[in-house]
Amino acid sequence: MVLQPKARVREAGQDVTFCCKASGIPAPQKYYWYHNGTLLRGKARGSGGRLALRALAAEQAGTHHCKASSEAGAIRSAPAQLTVLAQGQRSCRAEPEPSLVELPSECPQDASGSRFYNVGRCPPSPCPGGAAEPAGCGEEAGQCCGVRRMELREIPCAGSALPLKVVAECGCGPCARPRGLVQGRVTAADTGEPLRFGHIFLGGRQVGFTGYQGAFTLEVPPDTQRLVARFVDGQQRFVDAVKVLPFDRRGGAVYQEVKMLRKKEPVELDGARSNAIPLGEAGGREPVGELVLPAGAFLRPSGEVFNGTVKASVTFVDPRDVGTASAASSDLSFADAEGEIVPLRTYGMFAVDFREGESGAALQAGPVQVRMDAGQVWMAEHLQKMKLWSLNPDTGLWEEEGVLRPAGGTRRKRRRRREERTFLVGNLEIRERRLFNLDVPEDRRCFVKVRAYSNEKFNPSEQLEGVVVSLINLEPQPGYPSNPRAWGRFDSVVTGPNGACLPAFCDGRRPDAYSALVTATLGGEELEAVASSPELNPGAVGVSQPYLGKLGYRRSDHDDPALKKTAFQINVAKPDPNNADESDGPVYPYRGLEQCEAAPVGANHLRFYRVEVDRYEYNVVPFRESDVTSWTGDYLAWWPNPQEFRACYIKVQIEGPQEYMVRSRNAGGSHPRTRGRLYGLRDSRSVRDPLLAATSAACVEFKCGGMLFDQSAPDRTLVSVVPQGSCRRTAVNGLLRDYLSRHPPLADGNHSAAFSMLAPLDPLGHNYGIYTVTDQNPRLAKEIAIGRCFDGTSDGFSREMKAGAGIAVTFSCQERPLGTESFFQRLLTAPAEA
């Protein structure tokens, strides 16, 4: 499906047109349109890939999708929502919705000590198209609800006034068009070796290369529903990786680690003789099956039979090894006869590479036979449904190659005795380098609700968006749910403002028929799951009893405290529709996706949270870093450019007996519209260096110097760094001091308890104690920058604090910290002296 229908908002009486287009061989000739899942007939059914609805009525609201078909099959589009408003009805209310931000700890707003303040927000909902909107398949400019007016408030705070801009009025305006990006690294699954200068394809088109360290950045094409990328090693050491990459449809970047399988060392075969290659015999396991190549099966691309020496490499992805799931290709989906994309459950994948022994020229093969040991099929009902599939590298979908049918046979075992085996046998022709699969369609499906939080307080207002949550379906050993014997499928979803719903296989009769291993990452950082031992706390896990007991929740370190705490495993027990205790999540039936996505935060769900040093951020102009559409153009915006986010950190060393909170105050320094006006505050607690006694360090964010949002003139932000304690500045990095002296004016540095500077316009580097990263995702830019700051190297995701590396400023502190109000007053006065 190369053109998807788009969501539309109209008033009653207006017209609307939906469009879709599919490609294939042969080209699709028939298109069908559906409203809320029902086929449209008569005049309403549309013509070709186009559906025109005239003089809309309220009952025509809902979802619309198309299906394209040819003799080769069918494909279905994603559903597009049509909203029909009554004439005069407003889809964007002028009054903002509530939205709370957390003020600094010195700023309680009521007798209860609450520090949350309502700054308002405008939901980015679409506004109805006007009469001038195009009636064809062209792109609509589109109107969306957004901020029309903001006003400045002054919040009482420790005897002073803290500025804060709040949304005063919402209205319709041009929709934001954020760029969607996927970034990450491609590495070997076995050694972590980066894929250097590997080829990257989207569809059949090459779009770039990986970097020296395996890094890549992909821009998501407009209207993409499934982002399918193929990574190819030019040196032929790794099997091509075809990945369906999750991305954020609202824009911004998502970070993804891509693993590639190393090709198995080739064996030499005589093409004039019959040969058999086992599939999955590594680790002392019995093979899942074998690839049987009769004499004369090898062919040159011209069709000429090749009977010489053949170098054959067959790499098998064995689902009996749970560690191989991350390196498996695709998301194990195919398009059924109705065009719906549905999942498969794998029993093994294999990639083949046949080459002439002397010249190394590629060879084809066929027909060959695939024989699968029926004893390796653990669910009896799967024996009648097993098929052989090949992966289309352009679509990321599996295509049926043939059926595997039962047949008798014998196999000589290594223990020198013969044993009768039943095989499932299918035929195959290998005409191109594809990945092949032994799979069955699986219709026992559910969704699992997962949310991610910024800390283990699990405050609903502190949910994290842009987190990649991954689920691997497992089949546990009977009676040993913590010891899975195989995986069958995997999926990844990006969290939005209401968490994520992950597809999974489930069973209503046996709760432990399928289990799931779930992990979560944000910008390459692994998030932590809620503990399951020494005591299981339903309130912390997020699921009430007795359903929690049925799920058998266990964190990865449940039996061994030395293991990582970044995953949990559950039984995917399909909810009983007759049991009210199981109607509120976290597992929802397959037809309950809408209920799962719309579930309130108080409903059952599973949780991850960030583990990090104490940090606090305050922006005068509120901005949600997980939603780039919340950016508002303002001179006091911390992030001046929504297409490019630049994060800057300064590393501060503390010589003292404890850890200290360090704050940066950031105000306009050189721009006439912002000079002396606050941009925001940043707090970070210092972290001890395990190798240096009585020494800690803090990586503190400051607002980068550079162009403001109007791009007319730069501002060198006036940055003041002050530790919360009885501290005095003892040293400043010589390179940084020299740079500032060569780029006047200088901020007054006479205040002995603070460090002030006009922020550099240049990125500088760790030799200066300044760490700068530019990215299209604010969260990812900050994660990389703070990772470099922590260990003083270019490794963007390390979290090992090296307090003696890459220091900008050093303070010596006494044991007794200052009081909160004294600290805040000192911070306010330091910039005034500058």
C-alpha cells in the first residue's frame, strides 16, 4: 500500500475525498472501500482508489479503509478517521486544557506544599477543512488546534518572582509538520562489532550508509505505516537484516539498536552429488530439520547446471535460543487473503548463500527439499498448518512458498542407532538471496498495556513518551514458566501520551501456554522494571490481584539478584470475559485494541521507570520533550528551533564529603530582546567517583548559545552555575578560560561561590568540560550529551561517572549544605553581579 487514506475533519454538509493506492505484480485492479469495517456498496463504494463522499451527514463519521486486490492477493490500508461536526460546532475550544508543570522546590503554591502549576495546553486535534480544500487526492494543508496567545505570569518563589508563560487562548492554525526519524546503531549480535559503512535500503531504494561506529539516521517518508529498512554488509560477513522499525508518528527521533547475524562459515559441497545441510544443530541440540539438495540442484543465473565445488553457507535462526530473537528479521507478519496484516509464529528461519568454489560467483538452487522434524513442533494443532515462507525484503512481509506435509522417514542419529522420525516436507526453489521461514499463522492474539515513567513514583503526569517497548513471545517449559524453551514472535511499539499496547500471543485455556519477555529503552538507555522479589507489590507493579497472580509477574532478577533488572516476564493469560477482575487490563483481547489504547492511567498496566541521578528542569516557556508539536515559538523558549535540538552540558567537579545539588540559571546575555530575562533552571545532583575519594561530579545542562527562534540574531546565554552548599570555586578549565577571554564580553567571575559565563557559540568539546550534541530529538540529544559528560569520552550512552575527566569548573565544599531559600537567593544575586 503506497498511498494511505488520511484522517479528515469536516462539518456536516461538506464533502470529503479519501484516496489509496497499492502496487504489486500484477498491478492491483480492484479497490474496495469499507466504513467501520462494513463494505460500502452502491454509489458510496467509490471508484478505484478514491472514495468521494458528498454532503456529509453525522452517521458517516468513523473509520474508512480501502482494500486493493489482484490475482496475486490483497492488501488493506490503515484506517482513516472521519470526524463530522455539526454546523457551527467548534473542534478547538478557546479555553486551554489543564496541563501541570513542576516548579522548583523553593516554590510551594499552597498550604499543602504542592509545587505544580497549571500552564494549560491546546490539544493538537485537527480543525475542519474549509470549502477551499482540494477535492481530489492532493495533500491538504490542514488546520490544527494550537496556541493562539500566551501570557506571562510571575510566581512567588522564596521571596522573589519566578517568570512563567501560560497558554491563554487556543485556536485553529496551520498544522505542525514534524519530521519523523529513526536513529540507532547496527552491530553484530555475537560480538557487538559495528557494521561499518553498511548499505541501507528503504523498499528497493538505497538511502544511505551506516557510519564507522554503525550509527544511522533514517527520515520516515510521509504516510508511512510500516517502516521497513534493510541493512546489507558489503563485505558479506553478516546476513542481511530486514527490520520493521518503530517510529513516533508525531515526529521526533526514536533510537533503535539493530542486531545482525554473522553468516555461518561455508562448507564445501560436491554439486554433482546429493547433499543435506542440517538446520539448527548448534549447542548440542537436535536439528529442527534439514535442507536436502539433490544432485544437479545448483544453477548459474543463466540456468546452466553447476556440478563443481560449491561453498554453501546456511545460517539458521533458532527460536530455541532466546538470545537470537533480537537478531531475527522482520516482525513475522504476512498479508492474508483479505489483505489484513496478521502474525506468524516461527519454528526457525534460515538464510542461504551458495557460491562457486573458485570464482565466488553466486549460485541458485532448485528444486530443493525442506524436511522438518515433526517432533520439534510442540503444539499438535500446528502440524496441520505448517508452511514454508520467504521474506520480501522490500515490504518486510512473509510470502507463502508452500505447504509442509507429513511424510515418514528415518534419520541416522549421532549415537549410531537409527530411529523412526516423521517429517514435514516441502519443496523450494532458491532464485534470489532471501530469508526463509518455518511458520504457522496464529490467531490467538491479545494486547498488553505498558507505560513508562520518569521515576518510580509512577506519577501519571510523569509518563515518558518515545520509549521503545519490545515484547518477545515465549513458550515456557511445562511446569517451569521461568525457563522458556523457545520464542515465537517479537514486536516493538513506541509509547505515546497514554502508554503503548503491544501485540502478543495468548491463550484463554492455559494461562502459561504463552509467556512474554518485555523490555524498554529510551535513547539507548535501558529502563528498569518493577521488582517482583522479595515481595510482590501489586500497587507498584500496576496490576491488582487476583489477575496479577494469574499473570505470574517476575522481574529478570527474580531468582538471581546479580542479573539485570531491565525486563519482566508474564504469562499472557487471555482475560476471561465473565470475570470482572480481568476486564480492566493489562491484557486485552485482540478486538479490544481501542479499549487498550484509550484505557485511563488508573486501569491495570505494567510499568517501567528511569533510574538516574536526581535531575530537575524548569522552562519559562513549557515544552514537552516527548512531543515536538508542543513547541511554541517564543524568545524565551529553551529550545529555539523545533527542527534541530542542541543540548549543552557543563561538567562540575565537587571536592567534598558528600553529594551536592548543582544548579544552572540561564538568562539572556547578549540578545536585546532577552538580555537579563530567564530562560530556565536546571538542577543535577553530583555523583561520586568510585576511584576518587571525597570527589563527586555533576553534569549540568545549560541553554546553548546560538540563534533564537526568529533566526535573526544569536544570544550568548548568561549561565550561572552554583552548588547548593558552603562551597567556593577553586579552579576553572584553562582551555575554557582562554576561550572566554578571547570571546568578550566576559561575565563577572568574582563571585567565589559561583561560576558565570556567556555561553560559547561554538560546540567546543570535552577538553573544555563542555559537551554539546545536536539532534532532531531533544531527549536523545540530551541522553548522548550527558553520557559523554559522565565518562568524558565520545561514548554517548555510558553512565559511569569519571569525576576527574573533562572538568570545566571545580568547587570545594564543606559538609553543611545551605538552606533551600539561602541557596535560591544566592542564585538570584549571582547573575545580577555579572
